[in-house]
Amino acid sequence: MDFLDEGPYAVVGASQDRSKYGNKVFRSYLQHDRKVYPVNPRAETIEGQMAYASLKDLPEVPRGISIITPPKVTEAVVAEAIEAGVRFVWMQPGAESDAAIAAATDAGLEVIADGSCLLVVQGFRD
């Protein structure tokens, strides 16, 4: 899968709450020793790592992002990803938006929005 071939990555919607998918997806990247940044405007740290308010605040452009946000927020995240130069977006189940998929595809980004979950693909263990 091209998405997982190389990073860095960002998890938009990363959560401090270990029971939330935004936290589990972030930890899944960490379990596989992938360079990943948590993005959450309301958190200072997540799993001991500095959290960032938005993609534009990251110290480098992520090659791929996992999105765990409500669909309307996903649309704004995709617009920001296009502007930042992100290459891949993976809309986790529940984050998908037809408008966001169309915008990302039209901008030439590679999109995963087929209901597949990073946790399953990577074999996440809590």
C-alpha cells in the first residue's frame, strides 16, 4: 500500500483519550515506528508528543494524513492538506465526505475513503 510506504504522517483528530479512535490510530503509527504528528487544536500533548493545532503548524509537511474528524471538519482538513502539499489522505470510517473526496481527488491527492481502517490494516493491539 503506497500510503504506508513512507512518512512522515499526521493524525488529524488525534485524541488524548485512549479509548477514542483518534488516539488508537495515533498509537498504531507509533507501534509501527512510523514518524507521526498528532493534530488537535485543543491538546498540548498526546501520548507524550507535542500536539499541533493544524497541519500548517507542523515542523514538516506530512506525506500522508489520517483523518478522524466529523465529515464537515474533514472538508476543511482536506482544503488545508491541499494547501500544505500533502500527497495522501486516509479518511477513517466515519470521517468520509463526498465533497472532501472530490476536492482531494480533483487536487491530485491519493485518497483512501473506502471504509478501510488503519487499525485493521496495521494490526493495532491496544
